[in-house]
Amino acid sequence: MTIFEKIAAREIPAKIVHETDEFFAFHDVNPQAPTHVLIVPKRVIPRIAEASAADSELLGRMLVASREIAQKLGVAESGYRLVINNGPDAGESVPHLHMHLLGGRHLAWPPG
Ligand code: DGP
């Protein structure tokens, strides 16, 4: 099982802020901004480059749900960034697709 599957199964504790039967969101253990949550499908897709057309609706629902999660966390008005790291140069460290939602401070662009 991946770390995130273990969190979904409640084998590893995490602060879960949103959950459906398909995906869930929880606070990142190593936050890079005052608000930093991960939105993760329960079905393991290793990374976005390995997603298929069959994953399109799930990924779309995750993207749309980010709005509700941002509202719940109080960053909808101030702004937030959605990030998916794919592969070594992007710093991907967990081979279970996840979307970062970062906010609560000004986020520099371009990213480091
Ligand atoms: P990435 O570098 O894009 O693969 O991001 C992986 C993120 O996962 C990283 O920001 C830290 C987070 N993370 C890793 N292990 C755990 C964990 O056990 N619990 C929580 N809450 N977050 C974790």
C-alpha cells in the first residue's frame, strides 16, 4: 500500500478535511504554506503522466472539488495554487497521484 492508501484506510493518522468515495484531502505533514493540503484519489494512479482517459472524470471531479476545499480552508478569496509534481525534476516523492492546494500567503512565480 502507498502512504496515502494507508491514510485513506486510517492506518496512518492525518487531518482529513474532505472525503468522497473516490478521493480525499488532508493537511500535508510538511506544509510549504499556511494552508497546504493534498487532494488524493483513493484509486492509485502513480502520477499524472500515467493517468488514462478512464481517469478523466475522477481527475475533473478532484479539480472541481478544490474550490469547495479552498472555501472550507478560508483561502478561496485570497487565492491559492494547485500543483501536481510529476517525476524527479518536479520533486515527486510519493508515487500516488496527489494535487497540492497551497495558500494563505503570497506564492512566488515562477516556482523554485
Ligand atoms: P510530492 O513531493 O509532490 O510527491 O509531495 C508529497 C507530499 O506528501 C509532501 O509534501 C509531504 C507529503 N507527505 C508524505 N508523507 C506524508 C504523510 O505520511 N502524511 C501527510 N499528511 N503528508 C505526507
